Amino acid sequence: MAKHERFVINLTCPECALNGSATWEETDKGNLETTIKSLSHGFRIGPDAEIHCADCGVKALVGRTLSRSEKKRPTTPN
């Protein structure tokens, strides 16, 4: 059995600042395709095959984390 490369990335919801991670693994096809093997609690794979926050439904940011003070703030009309 061939060894598969695994990749772990950070995820953040830009709406509620939920942080987590996703783990990908190479497929058996050997063509550099990957399959998501696990997601942190609070994230799901959406119908567009992108990772979304399960509570907000917003597409997760990949590669960085946010603190609650950095989360997206609603804008006020002028």
C-alpha cells in the first residue's frame, strides 16, 4: 500500500471567527487530486464543494485564523 501525503490547513469563518482545520489526503489515483478526510466541528462541505461554517453558511477563509475582535463587522449606513 502506497503512502499518501496529508495536508492540514487552518480555517476561519469570517462572520463569527470560528477557527478550525481541514485535513486533505492524496487520492489513490496518483494524479495530485486530494480528498478532504476530516473537518473541525462547526465546518461542513457545501454544495459547491467548498468549506463553509455550519452555523453562518459563509465560505471559510483558508490559511489564517481570526480572533473575535478581527471578525467582520457590520457596516453602518452614512
